[in-house]
Amino acid sequence: MPRLEFFFDYGSPYSYLANSRLPALAERTGAEVSYRPMLLGGVFKATGNSSPAVEPCQAKRSYGALELRRWVDHLGVPFRGNPHFPINTLLLMRTAVAAQHLGVFEPFHRVVYPAFWAEGENLGESEVVARVVEKAGLDARALLETGADPEVKAELRATTEEAVARGAFGAPTFFVADEMFFGNDRLDFVERALLVPAELGETAEEGEIR
């Protein structure tokens, strides 16, 4: 089974769009998706990169907003600009790691992305995070307390550092084995990379039969 690593931060709108495409991609390719929460602010700091939201060129910033709307319309996902953006996602991403530790990442992940990018919640605030996850039937107190655990904090930091060490400079970043792909618009290439080993295997089997 091929493995696709998805390095993401909930504060990235293109990570939200990419995330909406992953179930279908996994079904087509048979890939296992490994969700790797990282801190995008830490990636920016380590690499000298910055958010498109602070792009100094007004024309480029305006075009970026247009391109985002085109992708939203193309994919047909619920979306509205978060009025609290940019949000410090440190608490949220630690809580994502906590959700993995507690075995509730799937329902956590399923509710957080729409809360951020379709409902405009201020997920930089602990009480808002608690309200959102409680709506999904999760134990907010356990999640937030686990997110404050030094082991969880260290894991988020290590994952962020790993992403940078492997070449990441933003989100979403994908890895198929050691090959990196950046951006929602690179998922066609990701899919091809996931399918190539299977295609090679089929070719080898056909050659053996002949």
C-alpha cells in the first residue's frame, strides 16, 4: 500500500482545499494518508518564507484571492474567508496532535476544517476550540489538557522541524516516499507518483507471464 504524507496547518486555506480531495485520491490509488500536523508559522520562520496574506505586491495579493475563489468554485467546497484570519494556530495544532494521541483524530479533523474555513470560527481561542470539538461529541478538556503536555508540544515541534529538513516551506506539503510536492494544485502529480509503483508492478508481472 503506497503511503502519502500530508503536512498541514489548519490555518492554510489551500490545505483545507487539498484535504477535501484526499479521500477520493486515496480511494483511486489505494494509498494510506498519513496526517502530519505541523506549525506553519514555524515553517515560515525557519525558511524565511511568509504567508500570501502579507504579500507586499498588491496585484499579486489580489490575484491570489481570485485564484483561491476559483479553486473553491472548482471543487465545490463550502468556504468563506475567516474574519479572524490570520489566526495563531499553535494551540490548535497541538490539539490536533493530542487528538492523534487520544485516538480521536478522525472526528476532530472532520469538524475543525469546516469550523475554520466554512464557519469562520476563531480557533486561536481555547474556548472556541472547546466548543467546536464538543459539538462533535469529543472531550474538550482531555484534548486541551493533552495538547499542553510537553510530549505533545515536542512532537509538534519535531514534525515541523522534520518538514523543514525535508524541504517544506509552506502548506500543504506532500511526500510520496522522498519526493516532495507543494500545493493543492500539485495533487495530480501526487496521484501519478502514488500510481507509478503499482504500474511498474503490473508491468513486471506481465513480463514474467510472457
